[in-house]
Amino acid sequence: MSRFRIYVIAATAAVLGLIADQASKWALLEVVGLRENPRNIRVLPVFDIVMWWNHGTSFSLFRTGEAWGPYVFSIAALAIIGILVLWLSRIVSPILAAALGAVIGGALGNVVDRLRFGAVADFFYAHLGDYGWPAFNIADSLIVVGIGVLVFDGMFLSNKADKMARRKQP
């Protein structure tokens, strides 16, 4: 597959992911009104829509409480995005390109939140009784799924392809 197509696939995944993330946040903050009236909305017995502002990184780690925090986290995310874009130059699989694009789009979605609101808006809360997963958003889901695809490929698929390629060499 051409390098151009790899970049198009990754860019498409990133842009669509960013649009889906920001559209969902707009809908929940402005249309549903969670920004003005934060509340829990029961969707299923194990899933709620909530309003949670994440002032840290994943799982609210590294919360600074300082005004500079969102900028530091945004710069770090943009640096990681830069590394992922460089990684794209080595990718030949369209699936891996889409996975990297999903991670990039998710990271950009959270950077937009940090720069707009000073925190990341999280809404989705999966739970079983009192036990629950930290609230998350579409951007977080894109990052997790994208990384999951990359890890799965690295653990189970790439090694097989490398071994097959070595066997074919004289």
C-alpha cells in the first residue's frame, strides 16, 4: 500500500474520531445541558451518562490543580501525537494506520477540551453496583481501542508476519 494511502487512512480516522468526540461533547454539554445542570442519567442498569471534569491525565492521575496544568498536558499530548505521526512512516497495514489515526484523533479531542475548558469532559460511566470504571468519553475510547489494536498486532500478528518473511528468504 502506498505511503500516501496510509496517511489518508490515518488522517481520516483521526478527523472522524475528533469530530465524533467533539460532537458528542457538544451534544451532552449544550443540548442535554450537562454543563449547566450536571446530573446522572441512567441509560442501563450498568451504564450512566454523568458529568465529570478530568483535570489530570488518564484516570485523573497527575491532577495539578494549577492553571498551567492543562497546557502542560496538552503539550505532552501534542508531542506524543508527533511521535505517532512519525511512526506512521513505518506502517504498511491499513488497519494499523487506522488504529494510529484513532489514537491521534482521541488525543486531539482531549487536547481541544483542555484548551477550551481547562479539563477533559467525561460522560460515560460503566458500573456494576457500587463498582465502576472511571468516567470516559469517545476520545478515551478511541485511544484505548487504537492502542489495543496496536498491542494485539505487536503481540500476535507482526511476529508471525516477520517469521513468514524470514522463511521466504533464501
